Amino acid sequence: MLSIASPQRICGLLGGAGFSDIDIADQPEPAWLGRDADDAIGFYLSTPFAQQLVAAADERAAARITAALRDALRPYQRDHGVRLGAAAWLATAIWRVEDS
């Protein structure tokens, strides 16, 4: 999820792949994480990072992690679900095909 979080990394990847006129724009939109806190926890726990964290924890620690996530997400739960601020980038670039 965070492997291309840096605009410099995105530009490097696109530039290295032959793209030009690269533009990266911040998109400060809230992210919808789930219908409620438990649904959002399911989303978080489905990420590879969280799976590694929980796999390394014993059963009691995993329960504490889940409870802490629930406590942290509940204040953001509304009728429309759980939404949090998110960092996202909109990348645009031009692919120029060279004439043979």
C-alpha cells in the first residue's frame, strides 16, 4: 500500500519506464474504510502489513490490537460508514512511442 507513497518514487518509476511530462497532484479526499468500525478493522487486517503483525503476535496481543483499532475507529463511524483522511496522489504522464 505504501510502496509508491512518495511523489519522487512515482516520478522515478514512470520516468524509468519511458513516460514524460509527469505530474503528481495531491488528492486530499477522505477514504471510506467500511460500513462500521468492525468492517474497517476487516479492511486493515486484510493488508499484508497487518497480517504479519497479527501473525507475529500471540492470541491475547492480537485481541488487544483488534480492540485498539476498534476504539480508534469508532469516533469516525457515521451513518455513511467509517471515513478517514487519506493521502493519495493523482499521477498523469505522457507515453511517447518512438517511430520505427
